[in-house]
Amino acid sequence: MSGRVLVGVKRVIDYAVKIRVKPDHSGVVTEGVKHSMNPFCEIAVEEAVKMKEKKLIKEVVAVSCGPQQVQETIRTALAMGADRGIHVEVSAKEYESLGPLQVSKIMAALARKEEAQLVILGKQAIDGDCNQTGQMTAALLDWPQGTFASEVTLEGGHVKVVREIDGGLETIKITTPAVLTADLRLNTPRYATLPNIMKAKKKKIANMKPADLGVELASKLEVLRVDEPPQRQAGVKVESVDDLVGKLKEAGRI
Amino acid sequence: MAVRAAGQIAGICHLCRSSTLGSFRTLCRNVSSSKHTPSNAPETPVDHLIYTPEHFALKESIKKIIDQEINPHVDQWESEGKFPAHKVFKILGNAGILGVNKPVEYGGLGLDFSYSVAVSEELGNIRCGGIPMAIGVQTDMATPALARFGSDELKKEFLRPSILGDKVACLGVSEVGAGSDVSSIMTKAVRKGEEYVINGGKMWTTNGTQADWMCLLANTSDGPPHRNKSLICLPMSLPGVHIARQIDKMGMRSSDTAEVFFDDVRVPSKNVIGQEGMGFTYQMLQFQEERLWAVANTLTTMDLIIQETIDYTRQRKIFKMPVLHHQTVHFRLAELQTEVELLRSLLHRATALFIRGNDVTKLASMAKLKAGRLARELGDSCLQFWGGMGFTNDVLVSRFYRDSRLISIGGGADEVMLGIICKYMDTLPK
């Protein structure tokens, strides 16, 4: 098999960090905060690397859009087994307004340029929780999409995708080239081992700008204000089951 | 000179923030009690004195393994008095963590000692001292002499599987009558033809009940005590090797510690590491690394203890205000954090000098001395601020209080470190 898989990897605030809103409510505090690869992107990388190990594809290319620091995230993907990286450089200022549509345009342009057989993305990133980039990328390319994948089987010019949908699993068969998005149960990502971290140092990361791909970053969205979620209020204790039922009825819950 | 006792090194722990990928931020917020604030953010790759981005990538990978494979089980292993060394070492071996500074031909990575320090620092996130200690015995105590001076055959048989995590190693130096004064050991290996016949016993042997082989220090002749000892690779399955008992300790409970007897144990003479009679010298060569490793390991835990104490005292109220708001508490914690940072600076300075080929015995001994003293002070001060909770076995601070006491005893006691420092200051009475 000679296909190429493009995998999107996003640098997000680490899942274990408590998010703080900036005092001026313009966004969240990112300075001095631990970042790591979006967990769903890790699953996407793992799936692509597994395909390569099974010799179903030839090459895995990890892509990330953002300022200089996203190269760390690309390195992590390379340490997990991706063959090379592409860093689409977006200044810190522009990055603030970079949304799913802009990233989709970049991914679509790269998918064409690299003649990818598959584009695999995480179903969403744990910072914005948008869950749009995969779908938009497929639309822009006019390729089939297999989203929320919990099982992927690549066979010739087709991909069988088991999707996690409300109330169960749906199995679809789509033709390649296609866009897939990884759900939580697709696989368990491997640890980057020390030998592979050292090898990743020697792998190449190409650097380009959105303009090189003919992508315009202007966004029509404006963030007005970011707030902390409301604090949970203390509960009340009830004396008996009847009281409980009464309270629930009062609250319109039953 | 002198050396070790019980299980050397110490270091402790961290909160397992969440154990699977499934537990993302929202879930995490519910289960995790300690949070890094921006002011206490971990060091970043930018302009670090000794660490490159690869060091940080390595640390991140180890942190994941600890959070997913080790920390969720620590409480159980602590209560059982033993952790499954073969299972844990295999996971670490697969990730390449057990041989960072070992030769590439035998499965290691051939990197400089700064990577070992980074590994040790990160292992300080394990929520007990026993497991990091057991790992340290495997990587930096039982195997360095073998890696440097052992024959190709011995390295294939013992070093390679130890780096890959297939074999568990222990170090047989201390005895009932010899700890920090290594030169007084009594165990004898008498040459008979192509074999050594070994009689005697070892004490305080970390990993002893689970180990596949021992790096044994034994007297191979009657000569002067610094030139009559040899290091021998001893398979623990040989007839005549008896594990007398597992020692019941006040701390480091998840690490098994054995007393071992040898009764006419026959080992092929080719199992001697390097030259016969050089055992004591070989052991001495690795002291600098051992000591720096121990310091790195405990530093991370000390940071954690301070952070968890801040988190706890912030929400615990006394006399109508948070415990933390009492000046005696926040000032004391500031004082302790300052000491931790000073120790970290000494560690990184000594490491930077060491990887450039300098002898840092004096600095390493000072760092080891200070780590032991500071851990005792810090554990005691922080435990006090936890009040009654600190006296329970439910909290990390009490485990640290017990475990870290060993730092001043193992790997050369505080008094031995002082003796070495005095030698370098030329103040030791002749």
C-alpha cells in the first residue's frame, strides 16, 4: 500500500491543569501553564501509526497550526511514530482567532498538496470542544467522512468505520480519500519511549505559512467575553423519601 | 570511605491526577486535589541550565506512565509490603527508562548522566519512596560496574535483560556487621577451580525477595580490605541462596527488603565483574551518580509535599481563617521552598560539572547530606500543618515523613557524607 495519512495534532492546555480565566475576560490564562497534545489527537496519531505498522499505508505526516511552541506537539507525534511533521506557522496574535474553519482550510489545502489517502483528526479538542474541524475539512475537500470512529478498517480503496452514535454503533463503508475523526475508544495511545524521543529529534518538520497554501485566516467570529462556569451551590438535606419526592416535584424534575 | 546501608535512595510521590485518557478535564477537576498554580508552574524547556527539549519530552512520557501504570496501585502495594517488580520494570524497560546512560549495544541509550537525573526527578512523582528506590537500585546501583567493567558475556546475560526490564537486580553489599563501613564485610567467595564457593550473608537487600540476580560484593582473598573484594554476578536461583526473611520497615513499605544467606553457593568464576580484587574500587566509582540520583528523586517529592500542604491548609480553617493565612504557616512554607530551590541549584550545578568530566564527589556528598536533612525538616514541618490528618496513613505527607527518613541513613549516612566533605576541606584529623 502506498497511501499517505495526514494527522492533525493540536497543542492544548494539559488536561490536568485547572483553567483560569484572564482578569479582563478576554480568554483563558495560557502563560506558564503546562500544555500537551490534545488527547483525541493522540488517538488519531496512534491509529495512523498502527496503519503504518500493518503496512497499510506508507507515510504518516503530523500537522499542527500555531506559534513556535506547537513544534513540541509535532515532536511528540514524531516520537509516537509519525514520519515527518508540517508546522503551519500562525503568529500568537492570529492564533487567538484561529477557529475550526481556518484550520479546516489549512488541512484541506495540505491534504490536496500531499495527496493524502486519509486525513485523521481527533473528534474535538479539549480546549474549544468545537467538534467541527473534521466535518469542515471533509466538506471543503468534498470527501466522505467517518466521524466519531471507534473502529477503523482500511481495505483497498475503502474504509470501514464503526461510529459511536446516540444509542449504539453505526458501521459505514466509505471510499478513500476520506476524513476520519477519532473517538475515545478507538485505541489506547502508546507512550513515547525514550529511544523514539531521541529518534524524533532527527525527523524533519517542514515550516510553512497559511499564505503558502493560499489560505486566508480572517475570521468572522468575535469572542465577546469568557467567564468561569458558575460555582456549584451547596445542596440541602431532606428528612425523608416523601420530602425528597416533594422537592423533586417542586423543582419539576419528576 | 564508606557507603550504603539499607535500601539507599529515597523519594516520594504524587497524586495520580487521573488514570485514563477517558478522564478529561471535567472529570479530573473532581478527582484531583492538587493543582499547579501559574506561580508554581513546572520548569519549561526555555533556557534550562541542563535540560534540552528531549529531557522534557522524556519527563512527560515518564509522568504518563506513572499516572497510568503506577500511582493507581501504590496504596495497595504499600499495604502489601511489596510491589510487583517484574511487572513494573517491564513497563519501564519497554519505555527505555531503565538504561538511559547504559551502552547502546546492550539495549541502553548511551546518553549522558543529565538524562538519568531527569528520569530520577520525574520518578519523584511516584506516590511513595519505595518504588523509585527499587528502580534506582536496578539502574544506578546494581548495574553501573557491570556496564563499565563486565565482560561481554556477563553483560549479555545480566545487563541486557536488566535494561529491558526482564530481570530484576539487587545489590549485595551491606551485611549485619557492615553498612556504611563497607570494608568490614565478611561474606567470602573462595576460588575452587573454575568456580567460586560463596558463604556468608547480606542484609538490607532492596528488591532481595524478587530479584533474579545479585551484584554481590564478597571477599575473594585475605589481602588488605580495600583490595581483597570482588563484584560477582550471582543468579538468585542457585542452590544455597536462602532468602531468610523480608524485613519489616517503618517506611519504604512497597519496596521489599531481604536478609539473604549463602550456604556453599557455587558460581562460575567467569561471573566476576572486571578484575578480581577491584570490587571496592568499582563500587566507589559510582558514588557520585548514586548520590545525585537520590537528591534528584527526592526534590520532586519535596515540591509535591509543599504544594499539597498549600492546597490543604488553604481550605482547612482554624480560628475562623484558613490555616495557610497564619503567618507562621505561609512564611515557613516559603522558607522550605527556598531551601528546595537552593538544593536544586546545587544538584544542577554538580550535574553540569559531572557530565563535563569533573570529579564532583564533594558537591554530590553535600547535596546528599542536605537532601536527607531537608527532607526530615520539611516532612516534619508540613506534617505539623496537616494537624490530625497528618498523623493518619491516608495522606502523602505522613508516608513521606516515614519514607524520607531513610535518605539520611542509606546510600552512605549523613555522618559519612560529613566525613567526606571534611576530607575535601582538609579538616579531618589524621
